Amino acid sequence: MHDDAIELLVIGNTPSEVEGYLTSLRNSGIAVHAHQARHDMDEVSAALESPVDLIYYTAEAGETGIPTVHNLLTQQGLSIPLIVLTDSYDSEAKTRLMAQGACDLVVRMENDLLVQLTIREYARNRLQHDYATLKKQLAEAVERCNTLAESSRDAIAYIHEGMHVKAN
């Protein structure tokens, strides 16, 4: 796990349920800060203005659905894992929800499974972020090397495994 606390956004749960989730996470050694929002697009949008690492979404009748939240994340250029909490497990519902942008589906109060999903999705999200950062740094380094080779008065050749790749 990363040294920082997980910034968690919980959409649609009661405060007592949220506290149960937080207790399970903390008892597993995970530092977590939680923010709560109702199934209201304005509230969710306002909550996304602060840093969020992971979203728990309670699937129940409400104004905001999974596609709406996923579209909001996409519009804001955010890649935040979305775990859906439901009252009962249904493989067809899981498939549908995952097609709509959810990472996984877990039955409410299956705290041990939720802890494992949280660890997995947070780690995946950190790796994805680190990969994007490294990819950007590599592109910048390649551009600097190309600029240096093109502007140099000295002859520079790039040879890889005996094959001439590039020269100025």
C-alpha cells in the first residue's frame, strides 16, 4: 500500500454503514479519509473537486446512476475506481454494472471482501497513475535527446545492436 491515506468518496450510504466500512478498512491497517455524498449529481460533482482515490457507490433508486457518475468522471478526465455496493449479488447485474463503468460489485456489509477490493483497486489506480507519469517522462526525455542531437555541431549516431538507428 501507498504511504498516504486513501481518499474515499461514498455515494448513497447511511453514516452508520460508512462508519462500518471505515472501521473494517482501518482494522486492516489501511489509512482512509471518507467523504459522503447523496445520489445527487451536484453533490457528487462538488465532492469530486477534492482529491478522490476511490468511490463506493450504493446501487439503489436515486437521481445519480453508475453511467452518470462514470460520464462525470470521464468529462473531468478522472480515472477513479468505482466499487458498487448492493443488497444482493446478481451476476447479470454485475456484468451490466461493469459495462457501465464499475470496477466490481460487492454485497453490502461483506466488509472483508470490500477491504480486499479496496486494496486491489487502489493499488491498480496507483500503478496506472505511475505508468502515465513514467510514460510522460520518457516522452520528454526522448524529445530532449532528439533536440540535443539535432542541434549539436558534433556528429552523433545512435546505434542499437549493431544497426544504425539515427544520426544527425
